[in-house]
Amino acid sequence: MISKYFKLLVFLTLFLQSCNQSQSYVLGQDYSLSYVNDKSKKVTANCFKFVKENTKTEIIHLNTNSESSSIYFDIQLSIDTTIKNDIEYTPTKKSILLAAKNEINLSWLFAQFIKYKSQVDSRLLIDSIPLIIKNFQTKGVYNFSFEYREPFFAENLVKNQHFLYGTNSIDVDWGIWGHNLGKIIRKKKCMNCLSSADENQICFTADATYHLIENYIIDNFGGGSSTAAQNFMIAPDDSPVSCCCSSCSKAGNTSKNATPALLKLVKAMALKFSNHNFFTIDYLSVQAPDNYDLPKNVGVFISTIDLPITPNFEQQNALLRNFEYKIEKWKKSVSKIYLWEYSINFDDYLTPFPNLLQFQKQLKYYKRLGVNGVFCNGSGYEYSTLEDLRTYIMSALMIDENLNVEEQMKEFLVKNYPSSGLIIFDYINGLEQKFSTSNASLNIYGGIEDSKKSFLNETEFFEFYSKLKEMLPRVKGQEKVKVTKLLTGLSFTHIQLKRAKNLQDFQESYQFLQENYSKFNITIFKEKNGTTVNYLNSLTLTMGKKKQNLLTSKNVTVLSKLDEDYTSLVPLVDGLIGMSTDYHNNWFFCSVEDLKLKINTLEIAQEYKMSLSFLNDPALKLLPPAKIEIWKGEKLISSYSSKPTDKENQRVTIDLIFKNELNDNVIVKIYRNVSFHKFACDEINLVKN
């Protein structure tokens, strides 16, 4: 009987081996990691280091002599620019060859293989990436949807994290990024690189500019053709002016077009350093040329700022035509078209931003247009709510835009938040589904009211927030840390929703945010002037305080044209103080024309004090008014003209005293500043003096 079962076992073993001759792995067997060529040496060392740090035991051994091992399962890594596909993998009985055209793709392929093996070998611990290649048993190839893939979030900027996601990183892949050329010029005090007419702009035909970039590349990245490829952004300063010196004008520059001189320099650099890639940005003074003969290592970034983030964006015919025309025009001159995508609300990093399903739609559209790469501008080095999930999903979609987003979200959240993952998934997926089937738009510079209009239901949010807080005491280990951090950011949203309704019952969420923001490094909540400590300090000044005001929306009449989104005078007379750190709530904007108000029913022979508070934020192009006048009939009874000291504080309060001597209505005129022709006022407060 025993002999019979033994023969059956031998038969099954041989049968299974014959069915799987391509790859044989003995459970519990260790692995050997080696590089096929010198190009692969660095990435192999990084892969070895990663696995060593993320596995429980010493199960992978670095093999530096490239010879096959008789006792280990061999993993061989190869950077090979001659392969036809982005990545290729070839398994044998005792080994597998993983090949890719560059380090990023090879690192990702290795991580995919380890993720795949972890399904049968629990010693390999790698849960933080999606498994996209599901079969390494037979020879295979894979091509990425986009060659350049970067979600600009803190999660992707953690050292070697992009290794897992198969993404690029501005910290790794760029020698010069964005508008940093101007910063390098000023740091080196090379003033000959700047326009003689305007030092706020670069002269691209100056010999000094050429030599500065040339020496910068050689000194920092090497000048030989065998040095590792880097990307360099050559772009004007963030200003609409262009250099129009004699040489730039001769190249073809005009006051609003720096493209001719810029591309002349880019071409020279690309020919000089043929192993590197050079890019510019289609932005302000840089526009697509009619047809410019540029080397193959030149590309351009095109902003998607004018494309609405809405589910029906492909119906926006006029906007799409302009966008597509710009892409097609650049294609005649450059070989790489990358997009500068916007993937967060830059005025609120902490309120959920449901654009993942929308991002998938846009990627499919971009791919049809022949776009080669996507940079997703996000919260960068600062924390934003569920940035781990966003990085995970966006990275995966830029590799394969056809993945099931809902499934990937659920898989990630359940694995990384074992106790709370389903609660988080149900809420976040609900936001995604609601927005993706709506006619709404996401605002990348929006306040809490914009979020409410697009996707945010306050009742549902409060319920979700309460569920997480109730669960927090039961959550253990690393998940407790993650959920506490998540709740810290969501406490900001809780406060904002309460403030939007002029409610003050947010003491608990205020305390939670105050106690934890520093601990989790949530020190910035928006892109500009957005420190959390300033927000909390401003909030403290407004909590429980409401000014008494003789003015109401009933005794004040508007005599001038109002902005489309600010037709209610309630913010001016409700007694609620606006925060200098949050211009979206309790502020009244005036930009169409100077504000003119009529005040009725004031007591005769009574002296009054009128206090007006304005936001002073030049970065937002908001300054106090040029002057304020109070009239009684044809008589000017009080006035104020702006002073230099008005610009010293973020909030400027102006007091005017007047006496109501006649029975005529009081007219208040507020004149916009001459610089930006707009102002933001949170309150016009009137009391008896």
C-alpha cells in the first residue's frame, strides 16, 4: 500500500515538472542576484539592498561574478537598450533573466518579480506595490503606457520608494528642474547671464549662459558620452517678459516670445551632451515654434492647466482643440512630449481630492494624443491626505491606464489599513464614484465651498470622521500611526466645514489637529502661505468671537456691480472674522469695479466708528484699497488713503469716524488698489462711537 502511494507521489511530481519546464523553484530555496553587464551593476546593488532591508532573513545573496549558482535560484539583471520592448523576462528551470532599457524600469521589474514570488514565499515581504505582471513562468514582454511617470507626492520622494512604483523623481532624474536655471545663475552671481534690460529674465544667447550650463553639467554629471543620462530643464524665469537684447532679437525674440533664443541654446546643449536629455516648458514666453529642427534628445513639458478636471472634459471642444493643436505643433520640433498635470487642490492639501478615476480618463486621452510622459504636480514634499494611496494608484495607472482603479484601491487599503481599510475604502470610493458620474469640476485652487459643490457631502464626511475616531482606540501598531495621521489631516476638513456654516463646535477637531500636526509633520496645509501653525493661531483669534455690528444685509444696499461669485453682502456684516490664512471663508471679494454701498436708518446727530478689515497678500494679488470715502449727500464726511504701513500685516484694519448730521443716506465708496484692481474684505463693522 505504501509502495503504491509512493509511486503515485513520484508520478505526480514528474508530471508537474513536465508541465512547468520553463521555471523550477524549490520552496525554501535561497536566491542569487547578479548583473549581466556593467550598466546593470548599480541597479543590482540597489535591488539587493532593498530586498535585504525588506526581508526577514538573509535569503538573497549578491553574486558578483555573474556565474550561475548550483544551489540558489538565480535572478539576473540586465540593462539592455537594444531590446524591442520596455522590459523583457526570460525564465529557465533554475533562473530568470530580467531585462529593461533603463534603471527605473529594471528596478520596477525586479520588484514585480519579488512581489510575484512573495505569493509562494512568505519570506519576501513586499506589500506596498500592485502586482501588474501576474505570470513569470513563461517568457514575456511588457511596455509602459508612458515613458516618464512621476506622481509628485511625498510618498514617491522617500528614498528608493520610486524603485517600487517604477516612477521617476525630480530628486533623482533631473540635473536642472523647473525654473531652477535662474536660481543657479543667481547663486553663482553670473549676472552676465541675465537680460541687460530686465534682470528678472535670462539671456539665452549670452556666451556666459552657455558656458555656465556647460560647466554645471560637466562638474556635476560628467561630460563624457558614457555618463549616466540625466534630464535638464532649460526654461525662462517664471515671468512673462523675454530678453530682447540685440543678439536675442536677431535670433527672433519678441517682448512676449523667448522661444527662438531659448531653442537655439537648447539645441546647442543637446548636441554637446548627446547622452543627456534637454527639456523646456511651454509656458508664458515659450510657445510652440512652427517647425524647428531639434535633436532627438530634446523634449517639452506642456501644462494641462487650461483643461477642466471634469468627467465630461472631452466635450469641452474649444479647450481640447487648443490643447491638441499645441501638442501637434510641438511634435514637429521635439521627440518627447511630457505633460505637467495638476493632481491636488493647492489651496487645501488635507481635504480628500477624488481625482483618481478622473486621472484614468485623462491618461487614456493623453495616450491617444501620443504623449510620452506625465509629471503629476501634487503636494510635493508636504503631506496630503492619503498620499500613499494616491501615489500607489497614480503610479500604477501611468504604467497601465486600463487597471481597475476600484479593485486596486480596495486591495491597497485593506493591506495597509487592516482594521480600518474597508471604512476608508467605502468613503473614498464613494467620493470617486460620485464625482466621476457628475457634471461637476474639481478646483485646484478651491475652498471648502468648492469641494461641497463638487463632491463633499458634509453629513457623510462627519459620519466617516466619527467612525474613524471611534475606531482609533482599537487600532494597533503601525496602522494606528497611519490612522492618527489621517485623522489629523481630516480634522482640518472638519473645522473648515463647520466654519463654512458659521458654526463654532469644532473644539475637539481643533484640539486633535493642534496636538498632532507637528508630530506627523503636517506643517503645511496649502501651497502658498499655508503653515499649519499660522492657521491654528488665526483660528484661535476667531474662536468664540463675533463682533457686534449695527449693519445688516437689510440696511445696506449695493450701488455698484458685484463679482459673480460674491453677490451676497452677508460676509461683510455677519460679525464673523475672516482668517488671513484662509481667503476662501468669510471674505468678500471685489474686482469688477469699485464698491459703492448705501447705508440706511442711522440715527441723526450720532457719531459712528466704521472699521473695515482687508486681506493683504501680494502673492494672491490682494492689497488693501487705494482709498475709502464716506459721503453724506454731496458732502465728504470721512476718508482714508492707503499708506505704506498697510502692507506690513496680512490683515489691515482701517477705522473711520463720522457724524451723521443730516437725514440723508450714508454712501461708502471703496476704491480698488491700482496694482491689482481688487480687494478682499471680511467685515464692515459699524458701532456708535
